[in-house]
Amino acid sequence: MFFLRISVFFLIACLATSVRAADVVVVQQTHHTGWAIHVGSTNVAGVQFAAEELQKYLCKISGSNLPITTTNLRWSEIFVGLRKDLDWADRWQLPSKKDGYDGYAISIREGAIIIAGDNGPGCVYGVYDFLEHLGCRWFYPTIDSRDPEVVPKLKVVSLAATNWAVASPIQNRICNGDAWFFEMNFKSAKAELDWAMKNRYNAMGWQAAVSTGKRTLQEQYEDLRLAGILGELERRGMFIHGPAHSFDHFLRSSLYFDKHPEWFGMKNGKRVPQAGLGAQFCWSNPEARREFVRNAEAFITNAPLIKIFCTVPFDGGVACDCPECRKEGASNLLMLLMSELIERLERSRPDVQVETVGGYGAVPDPPSNLSIIHPRQRIVWAQWGRHHGIGYDDPKYDRRNLDKWRAAAKGGLTICQYYTDNFAEPWVMGPFTKAMESDRRYFLKHNVNAVYMLMYSPGYWWNHSLNGYLAGRCFYDTTINSRNEISDYATHYFGTNAGPALAKYYGEWADNIELSYRVRGDARNEDRAMLAREREELIDPAIEAAHKSSSIERRRVAKVAMLHSLAEQLCELHRQRDLVRARRIAGNFEAATRMLNKVRATTEDTLKLFLKIAKTDQGLIDENEVRGFITMAMNNWINEEEKAIKEKDRKPPMWLDRDLSKTDVKPDDPK
Ligand SMILES: [Zn+2]
């Protein structure tokens, strides 16, 4: 690629009206006119895949299929490979390497485009960045076949001559897609890993199924291979973080409990298995630890794609309560167990990093004695059910537990984020950009080297993907401001007709994140007023505008409109609840009962709406959750209120922070 040569093709291209003189044209009217993709080090995972992705999407964009070649054409070529593959003349065209991980540099000039990764994944990200400059976007995994990726159709593929470089200060960006939990959905899992890579994650989180199921851990890993998942990860240069909650697999109750009950945890004076309502095994028992380490090693030496071996006590189990365990303390014993595992793996899997949990479940606090922690010990820290109104670097955030565990995590800290969780987070959620910006400052300030995005549960995949998209990109390229990405999202995804109204809509939800939480549990007059105004000014006009667009864009706008309707319905339910409470607190029990009867009907309507949205199967609401805990939570409240009215109890709820008698009353409310 000698940069002083003049391209005849380039001169012709300059005559086209849609092309500026400084633009580099790759395709004109479906003809690639001699351009080809020159692929570099194909022995490095990610490079060949990057070239194929470029070929695939350029073809979708323009209809032109550029050949892939390993020959250096020196002219009319898009080079896709590693920086080290280039000779000095081409390297000279690139901006200097950005400090960080999985970086790349791009140079666009006449006759030659260079996409050079610092490593394999960096090469793939470089191709995606290049395609994004042409208008491609990957906001959602391709699970809804009627809602495809955003790929523009262009007669002329051209880019302004320029160059730039990017790299991530955060080494590990882990996406725990919702299909990667327990009994995996392999088809969705593939769509999610593809989407994750496009949004700059470099690893997938895997939560294996529990040991009481049909498959051993090793069999589950082999299932990933047979389903083609491991192959898809390898092509991209991705790795696995996991298998997460898995202690029960390495000391299986079915294998050992009868023979060695003393290896298992004590609960209420009895040894119990590692399952369900049982307890963690007896971490102070050296024989039990030895067997655990032996089994863990047998697994991990046969699971090479796991590069962060994150193994965590089984979910929900308390620590062993035997006198010895109580004396030593659960955190100290967990760190001892992990040290033994790390030392064992130093010979058999020297490349693997070992991680366990902190601040969660059986180990809420770090060990009292930090010297017990192995220098290579990684910790994954999680605050389940976190409120995203306040980020980690906000002075109002209580950082004590996080800071303590960060000091304890000598081999590195992974912070588990719940931006993409619908189990504890709101059903209708705004973009968590406030938390993202603040959290990222904390990551950068303290060199936290892994972010872990937990997506749960599966029925919400569309609902939480926007936050997953924003977080993936912003934790990779820390110069991007997540709040500024919202209008890019709206215009690309909903189209130029409906996009502007929905950009404003999502912006308002991002700026008033409390609204999302109150819509879930405790909306007030101003929230209802806001939703009504948004209905009138933004949602209805967006629906109207989408009629001028394609059926795809109409379908997308309809998803937002459905969730907005759900938000309105929930807020109306809260209004009626507040009136029940206001009347009861005022001692007007008969009027409270009349209102409660209305609430019963509204609750049923709300559950019906939840179910209707879930049944569209577009990843908005999870049907299992509607039938399970959502129904339960809604009815529990009615039962409690009914009891309070019967007992003529005038006590306000403990959390009450406002005067309920100010709640709006509607003409058709019972008196
Ligand atoms: Zn014990």
C-alpha cells in the first residue's frame, strides 16, 4: 500500500455528486472497482473473523462482495490485521498506539484503508467501529427476527480521509447474557455473544446449572462445545468467565454426603447438603477442602476457554455453622480454600485467574486478616438490588463495603453491575447513564480491571439491552459519554421520523432515573403528570411519525409504547393504593374498603397488561415472572391492606415520605 500513488478510480469517484473530494470511496453503485480485503495474521484468534465480518456487512450495505486475500495488494485494499503485520510505511500512517487493552487504529486515505488491531479482539472492534462510521448499529441481539440489525443501504460507500486510535483502560468486559444462565438457550446464547462482541465486551459470563440437575459441570462445558458456542467465542478471541455459583459441583452432595457427612455444612445443629435450603460445605475441614480443590482442578484443566475461573459458593446457602467454622470466620476460610486452589493451579493452569465472591451471600465482609488472601486472588463484588440513582463515585454512595473488598482483591476486582437486570431493577427502566458515568469514574480512579454485566431474567432481553449496549461501549471507550449516545440510538433505531421524539423521551427518563424506581413501586402525582405529558408530546407523536416509516420501525416504536402503557397503568394502580391508605389513615374505613375493591380490579387489569406484553415474546417482560413473583407481590399488598382496614389500624406505612391526602382524585373513584 504505497500512499503516494494516484488512483484513477479515486479521480472518477470525485466526479460523483454525493462524494466529497476528500472522501475515500470503496464501493460505487455496487461495484467495488478492484478493492479487496487484505487479511493479516490469520493464526491470531479474531483476525480472520474480523475480515469476514467486514466482507459480510459491506455486502449487506452495498451489495458488493469484496474478496478476502492474504496477498498485499498495496493499492485499493482494506487491510484487516494486527499492527505488527504492517511494514514501516504503513505503520507510519497510523496514529500511535493507544495505551490500554484490545485497542486498534484506523487510517483512511486514498487507495488504502488500514484497520489494525493491537490484538485479535482489537482487530474485530476496529472493523465494527469502521462499519459504525458507515451507519451500522447493533443495539439488540438478533433474537426477534422481525427486528433486524441496523445496517444502512448505500449506493456509495465512502469515508472521509482521517485516522484515529482507541483502546480500553478496563481489561475485562464481561457480558453475562440472560441465555447464559442454568439450562442454557444455545440459540439465544449465540446471538448474545455476537451482540456482546459488537458492543466491545471481550468475555461471556457463564452461570452453570446446579449440581442436582442432569449434567455434571464437565458435561455442561462439553455441551457448549457441541452447540458450537465455544467455536463462536474462539473465532472472536473471546473467553469465558465462570461457572459462577458452582461450589456444589466440586463437592457433590450425592457423591460424598453419605460417606463424609462431616465435610458438609452445619445448620441448626445438623450436617446438611450443599443445595436448596442447605448450607455451604464445611470450609474448615482440610479433607473436604482437598477434595474440593482436586475436583475443581480436574474441571478447569479441561475447560481451556475459561480464563477467569470464577467459582462462587452455591446461591442462597448460609456458611457452615460448626464451632470451628464460626471461630475462623467464613471470609477467612473462603480465602484459605481459594489460596489452596490457586496454588494447585499454578502448575496445571498457570494462565487462569481465580476469582470468588465478596460482599454477597455467605461472605458479606472481607476477612479480618488480609494477609490470608493470596496475591493472585480475584474478587467479584456485587451489590444485588442496587439503586442506580447514585454511582460509586458519588459522595452519597456508601462505599465502605466496596472499598474494603477492593483492598482485599489483591489479584484484581470484578464489579458485577445490574444495569441489565430486571429481577431487582425496574420493569420500565430508563437508561442508567447517571450511574454509568459515576461508576466508570470509580473504575478508572481505582484501576478496577473487570466489569461484569449481569442480564437477568431471560424474558426481558429487549428491555435491558439498551443499558447493556451503552455500558459495553462506554466501559470500553471511556471517552464516550453514555448520555450523549441516547440521541444516536434513537435516530438510528427508530428512524428519522420517530427518532427525535424518542431521543427526548429516553433522555428524560435518563435524567429522572427516580421515575423508573417509583413506577415500579411508589409513583406520585408528578410522575403521573410526567407520563401523561410524555404520552401527549412524545409517545403518540412517535407512533404517528412511525406510520411514515417502515414496518420495522413501527414495530420498534410499538415496543416503547407498550412499556409506556405499562408504566402508566402501574402509576394509576399506585394512585388508587395511595387513596386506600389515605382513607384508612384518616379513619374512614368504609371508604377505604370501597377504594380497595376498585384496586382489586385495577390490579387484575395490570397483571393482564403485564401478561399481554410478555406474550408478545419480544423481550419486554418475562412471562414466568408475571405468573410468579409479580402476581404474588401485587396480591400481598392487597391482603395486608385488607387486614389493616379490618383491624381499624390507622398507622401509615413506615417508609411514607409524603401526605397521601394530596393524592389526585378522579371523578369515577368511589366516594
Ligand atoms: Zn464447618
